[in-house]
Amino acid sequence: MPYRRVLVAFLALVAVAAMTTSGVAATGPTPTAEPPVVTGGPDDFDWEFGRWHTDVKVLADPLSGSQEWLQFRGTSAVRSLLDGAANVVELDVSGTAGRIRGINLRLYEPQSTRWSLTFASMRDGLLTPSVYGGFHDGVGEFYGKDQLNGRPILVRFLIYRQGPDKARFEQAFSDDDGATWETNWIAVDRRIDG
């Protein structure tokens, strides 16, 4: 099962409010293949520090036409590093399809006023290619390039903050240069501690 890229964005993740019934409905503005002009700075993720209950849906075989979704539950923890210039998300979820453990390292780039998000799964210990972007009108949008089964794809990761104690994270892939996107990862987080 291709966990590697499916997890990329999740760890930017850590939260999501209300999963859609199908798991593919759009939430918020329709992003393009390129990141929007972003505002904000190194405190963009401060709201997320703490521990979260995490419900994750993962599309078993992205960009194949399959609609088999795998369900996972567990926790994520987000903490600041280097006086807020970076943060890390630790994810540990499990379900009937197994267990997903990983970390997402987020680094703020002051020269470009953007963030890079890089995921590593403990399954293989490898870093995925980063996605880059930031927040605009309250929505985090991050884009990058990767490969899926040897073919080039674009990756989009979205973060929707839904109040102080809820967040939604969505990852999607495109194999047509951003003309269409298929959502393959949805995480909804609910805060455990204040």
C-alpha cells in the first residue's frame, strides 16, 4: 500500500473538523496548482501546539479509480522547535489495515515567507519530497512534486482550522498538472488538551 506520499501532508495535518461522507468533497476555496500569495509568519501553526485525537481516512490506491477508503484512529502531537521557527507533528494511528506512525517537520523560510512541510513514515524511515506554501484567508495551501508508481504527480495539502479545538487536513494528487485533483488523505483532529 502506498503510504509514503499519502502521509506527506497529513502531518501538516493534525486536525480536521467533520469528515465528508464520501471523503472527496471540496471544503473551502478551490486551490490552483500553484500556491497563492501567502500572509503570516513563523507563528502560523501556534494554534496547533498540543495533543489531538485524530481520525484519518486514506484512499487505498490513489489515482487508480479505486474508491476503497481505509480508516485509522489515534493521536497526534504538535510541538514548537527552535523558538517557533519550526515545529513537528508526531502521528500514531491504527486501524484494520495496520498502523501509521510518522513525523511531519515544518520549517519556516523567512526569506520567502513560506513554510516547507516534510513527512517521514516510520514504516520505511524515508523523507518524502516537501510541499511548500502558507496561509491565505485562513486556509493553509501547500504544493509540491512527487512520484507515484514511477510517474510524476503534483501534491496538494490543505489545512482548514475549524475553531480552536478542531482542524481538517486534506491531501490530494494530480497526474494532469493540476487540472484535476483526487483527495487521498483526510484527517480530522480534535484537541485533547487546551
